Amino acid sequence: MATFDDLLEEAGSFGRCQRRVFALLCLLSLPFAGVYVGIVFQGFTPDHWCRDPAVAERRQACGWSLADGRRLTVPLVNSSGVLQQSSCEQYDVDWNATALTCDAQDLNLTEVPVTACKSGWEYQYEGRKSFVTEFNLVCSDGWLADMYQSTLNVGFLVGSFAFGYFADRFGRKISFLTSNILNLISGIALAVAPNYISVLVFRTVFGFAVKGGWMASYVLLTEIVGVEYRRTVGILYQMFFSVGILILPPLAYFITSWRWLQVVITAPYMLFLTYYWFIPESPRWLISQNDSPKALEIVEAMAKENKKKLSRNFETLSEGEGDSSSASLLDLIRTPNMRKHTAILMFNWFTSAVVYQGLVMRVGITGGNVYVDFLISGLVEFPAAFLILFTIERVGRRVPFASANIVAGASCFIAAFIPDSMFWFKTVVACIGRLGITMAFEMVVFVNTELYPTFVRNLGVSVCSTLCDVGGIVSPFLLYRLAAIWLELPLIVFGAVAFAAGGLVLLLPETRGVPLPETIDDIEFPNRKKKDVVEHQQVTKPLKSHPTDDKETTAV
């Protein structure tokens, strides 16, 4: 029986049609970057201090500067050995009952008791309005700002499961369309939300739809290209996320309101609705639904666009993939090697999300120029994809994967102890860490697919990748709450988990040059599989040479 891969080989593995679809779907990663890390600009927390209405009124009447009014409002506190004005306390003085004159700057307030802010805050806006300043999410309410990113990842978590099922049940194309409709509605609703509770609700829905659509398009793309192109296409598709990272800072620089920035991030999803007429349904999925005639019709159209001609009559097709109907969660932990793979991969998904999001969001609290720092750190992501493509077939998977985590961990540790006076050296080391964790994040996707047998592969990737969203939920709290204790403390935590992840990767088997496993026995007795491969190569080499690791499945 002919397989879909046989048909695709004749229609063109990566012809004009696939390149067109690839170019269209890659654009989806651009706004996804704004959704994922837009909190750096939308949730920017400027310098702030307690507001006293009486002092604010007198400041206008006397022509005081902000610094003059601030001196009468907030006390000095010791922060890491440096005296600075408090952000969350004020002098416990009723200035309305006090003769406050324009000469009040000479008052000695060192012995005056202090109290928590009573009448809100004033902000050093610097031309930017974020949801933090609009809803006063500072001091005791600072944790609510963390929820903005955490609720997004809650949406990611639910969306991964829901759209994974929806795409398998109703198709990749309809899932992509549904996602974009929800993206458009929830994104605009988020931009006009009247209060912070509604902001969090719409942010969750936005995350639910965005992640589901991004995954559906990733699956569709990898299902319509030949097996030898899947890995490269998948990595380059993720690289366009880095392009979105570079576009975000100039957008945020010119669009100073977090609400209008949200509108701009959402607007492309209106364009993506038109993709319904420009991208095909996955023929591979149609075959799995016993709709071979429709699949053949789509492949014939692809062949025509690729200027190819089908030479054989493909009346009966099979997907050529293992049946996953018998897959069970217990299969992931039933045997020793499967348990080991599952535990290590879950921890690496978690680590990649925590460290990556943490390093990105940290740019917004280091005190430098957030636009320049964000742009520089985004530039270092590009070499990650090329390093992966260059090393995985020459060196293998395990060593680059482990090295990427270890480099990220070492960079975090080193950067934490570099003094602020060596700003550029600290920035370079932090960027190396960003490069390492980006490479690790991109590698865990396809390494995950190579360490599970066919019948449980999609389930294994889905289950392990949920830890990515769990990591995204806790990352804002780790960063912002630990940074409130010591600015560099999050880097110590990130370094520790990255080191641990790199060490655990070394316990995984090398998969370069090894066929994808078909059964659990292939996982538990890998030497038997390698022996069979060597014997097969010795028999078939005089006839035809085949690379042993071309066969892949789609990562979901």
C-alpha cells in the first residue's frame, strides 16, 4: 500500500507550494512574540512613590519639582546598603492640618514616623503608560502584575490540550481559523477592558487561542513537507519568533500606551483570517480520517503548483504513521527508560520556559534602556537556529542540547556577580545566556519526538510540553518577587535549574543516526535496534544508501 510520503515525494517535498505556505505561516510567529513577551513594555513599572494630595497641590502652587514634593512625602530607606527614597511608604503627616508653606523644603523630617501609602502613587512616566500605572499594581499589589503573564500561560496550557484535540478531530485548517477569530475578539477586548479582572480574563482567552493556532499551523506545516525538510522547517519556523522579538521594541517605543500596543499586536490576526483561502488542509490528516479522495485532490493541486506530475495512480493511501489509539499515559512511565525520558524531558521543558521568560522579562527591571537592551538580547537569538542546524547532524543531539543549558546556567551565575559598573560585560554575558537557553528551547521540541515510540509519540510530546506552560506560570513570580529581595537573585535560581537540566540531558541516549523507535522495546533495548540497523545497512548498501534518521514524525 502506498504511503502519503510516497505521494508527497512525487508531488514535491518542498516545492513552490510548500514554500508559499511556509512563508505565510511563518508570519504567525511575529505577533506571537508580542503576545508572549509584550509584558516587558505593557507591564513596565516606572519609578514610583506615595502620593499626598496636599503636597501635590502645594507643589503646583509653589512651582516645586517632582523631587521637591517627593522629599516631603517619602522617607529614605536602606536598599542593599544604599539610601534611596521609598516606593511604598510615606511620612505619617497630615499636611492639610499643617502650615505648609513654599519654604517647607527646609523641614527636618528624619524623626517623623512612616506609614504605607494612603492616597495612591505618583509615577515617573517617561512618556509611557502601562497597565501597572493605570491600575496601580505596585507595592502590596505588585503580585497582580505577575498574574498578567501567568494567566497567559494558563491559557497556553489549556489551549495546548483543547486545540490539540480539536485539530485531530476537526482538522488543522478549521482549528487555525477558529484560533484567529478568538485571537481577534479577545485581543481587542483586552485592549478596551475596563478593569484589571477583565484584563486577566481576556488575557487568558487570548493565550488559549494564540497557542492553539500557533501549534495547529506548526503541525500543518510539518505535515505537508517531505521528511528530510521537517526538522529544518520546524526550526526556521520558530526562528521567526525571534524576528518578532526584534520588531517589538521599535513598536513599543513609538506606541507608548499599553492599550494601543495591544491593538497593534492583535491587528495581524485579521489578516490571518484570509489564510483560509490560501493554505490547504493537511492531506496527511485527511488520510487519517479515511478521506483519501480529498487528500489526493489537494496533493494534485500541490503538484501542479510545484510543476510536478504524479506518475502513479494512488488510489489507496496509508498515513505511514503508527496508530496512537492505544496510547496511554501509563506508557510514559511504565518502564525504566520511558520513566527516565519522561522525567528529564518534562524538567527541560519547565526549565526552558522559566529561564527564557525570566531572562526576557528581566530586561524590563535592570534599569537600563529597555528598548536597546531588549533589541540587543533579541539579536542573539538568531545564531541559535543556525548553531542547531550546523551541529545536530555533525555532533549529535545530546552534547549541543546539554551544552546549551550549561552555557545558559553558567552565564546566569556569572552575570549575577558582575558589578553594575561593568555594564557592557554584564550585558554580553547575559546575552550569551539568552543564546544558550534559546537553543535549548528550540532543541527540546524535536528531541522530544525522537525519544518516544510511534504509537505514543504525540501523547508524549503533548504531556511533556505542558511543563513549559507550568514554567511560564511560575516564571513571573520567580523573577519579580525574588528581584524585590535582591535584583540578581533570580539569575542564581535560573542558573541552578539550567545547570541541572544540562546535566540530566547527558543521561539521555544519543539519537543521531538512529531510526525513530516504533515500540517500547526499542526504547528499553536500544542496542538491539542499533544492531538491526547496522545489519540492514550492510545488506542494502550495495543497492541504495539511505540516511537512517530521515524518518520523523510531527511534533505537536
